Amino acid sequence: MLRVGLTGGIGAGKSAVAQRLAHLGAVIIDADRLAREVVAVGTPGLAEIVGTFGAGVLTPEGDLDRAALGAKVFGDEAARRRLEKIIHPRVRARTAELIVEAPADAIVVNDVPLLVETGLPPTYHLVLVVEARRDLRICRLTETRGMTREEAVARIGAQADDAQRRAACDVVIENNGTLAELHAKVDRIFRERLVPFEEHVRLGTRARPETELRIAEPDPEWPVQAARLMARLRHAIGETARVSHIGSTAVPDLPAKDIIDLMLAVRTLDEADALAERLGEAGFPRREGEWADNARGVPGVTWPKRLHGSADPGRPVNLHVRVHGSPGWRFALLMRDHLRAVPAAREEYAAAKARWAVEHADRYAYGEAKEPWFDAEARAADDWAEEVGWQPDPGQ
């Protein structure tokens, strides 16, 4: 099963995307609908709202008067939080029930307007955000929902802005054109990313990156993407998990293969093996085979590790699971910090990458060509560490 979060600012077109995903076969869980369901007449949720906000929030028929309730909480942060404490736990519980009821091979899309504001992105395998220009959103709200311009502007301003949503979400769906154009975008995402992602999660297999070598220019989005992935890992295995962004994509201004390298530090490899199933369920399946780090500085010595990949065909990842304090763990952190701190070392590595990319056509030959450089980098980084007093962060 693949769990997908869907969000977007009011008027952006999130409902149209949800409808298209349902048409394609996804199971849609509508948080707004559940929020109405858990406060329907006769529910404990409605009784608690009346007890908190008074009988004035009811219609003459005994239903919840949403306009009256909205008037009490809009612009009042404390009142809004009291309302959220009543509704959100009930919606989460009902959502969990619906997920359990879904087929094992389902793509479950949770349509949540305030997904970012409530801190939910790490709970999903993937998060989609629908965006539209502000002027279009205002126009849609005034024309289709009967709001005044002032009301539309206020509702938009009360939500997270586009930058906040983009930082928390994996896929941006722009909805500034026709409905047919929007459907084409959704169809492509469903076919090329969601369907294979679900299959990989269900089967415990990784999405294989292309073998052709491509060195990309530095991308400021790499650390943002790594932060989202690390948040998912912590949600899956515990908030105290020691997860780090390592490798070339963790070094500003350094060209790299578009593969995010992460490191999970564990006490023992038995602990790593015990976590393998949970990591796979979170979208990071274990790669078969024996994997080991060169101990660097100890000739002929290697240090075993576990290696996981990504089930997401749209975001290649190498997750290195290393014993905390091992030579491989230390070198990964030291090399990253050395290249971050010493421009000359970073520039030398970038030049070497360009040379190796010309000399080698595939990623594997490229990796072999780097080994002598890594030996030299280990010596230079150790000298730098001694000079500046560098020590690895024990929390990593």
C-alpha cells in the first residue's frame, strides 16, 4: 500500500486533483468529509463542541452551524486550537480505520487542506501539493464559492504560503491552465510515479536508477529533499534516530549524481537487521548482498554495513546503515564536513568528477575510478580534522 498526502491552498484546485486520482483508481480519504462526519448529529464530537463553544453553534435542527462556529474561531488562535483538539484526533482515528480497510495494493490518497500546517508530511510515502496563481485562486473563490474578495484574501492568508508547502511536499502540481491540462499532469504522475512506487513498497524492491552516468550541477533543493526523507525515516523508526545527509549532495556548490545519500547510525548490525522491515515499509527497501566500507587508513580492512535504496522512482536514494563510531561512519561525516569547510578540496573534487565523467560511461566504472581519490581525501581530511579539532557529532 502506498500512502500519499494531497494538499494545496484554498482555491488551488486540490479537489479536482483528488477527483482525477479517484477516477484513476486511487482510494481517496477526504479529511474535510471526515471532519464533518465526526461532528454529525448524535456524535461525541458534536457534544464536545457544544460543551466548549456553547449551544449557539447549533442550527435549529441540531446540526453544527459551521458559519457560527467559524465566527467564533476565525482570528482567535486559542479558540481554533481548542476546536482542533476536538476534531483532529477523531479524524486521524477514522482515517486509520479507512486505511486498514483499503486493499493491500491500494494507492491511498489522504486529501488534507491543512496537511502542512498540522505537521503531517512525514507520515506519508509521498506528498503532492496543488498550486495556482493567487489571482486565479481569488477568482475561483469569488465565482464558485460566493466569497467576497476580502473573504477570499483572508482565507488564503490564514493558510501556509506556497513556499512553506513546497518545502514540505515532494511533487508540485501547477494548476494555472485548463482542466484537461491538469488531468494530463495528474495522469502522468499516477502512471509514472505512484503506480510503480506502490508496487515497489508492496514487493520490498527498490526503484533502480538509470545506469548511465549523469553528473548534475549543484541543486539547492537537495538538502530540502534530504530533510523530508530524514523526517520520514524518523517517523518510521523513532524521532531519536540518528540520521544524516552525507555525500556530495550534502555539500553546497558541489556537482553530483542526482542521488541523495543518507546515513542511519545504529549500535550494532543486528539492530540494523531488526529495522529492515520498518525501513522497507517506509519506502526504503534493503538492497541484497554484502556491503562494506573501506576503513580508510587501515590497509585491507573493511567495515560491514547495510545498504537500502528507495522505492520511489522519482527520488533515488542510498541509505547507508552503519555502526555508530565505525570507520565508515566517521569517514562519511568527516569527508562531508571537510569538503564543506575547505573550498580548495571541494573544487579539486569537482574537477576530478568532471574528468572521471568523461573517462567512464557508467556509474559503476565511475565509482571504481574514485577509490584512489578517496584514499587521498581520507588523509587530507584527517590532517584537517587534527588541525581544527574536528570531532564527529555524536548525534549523527
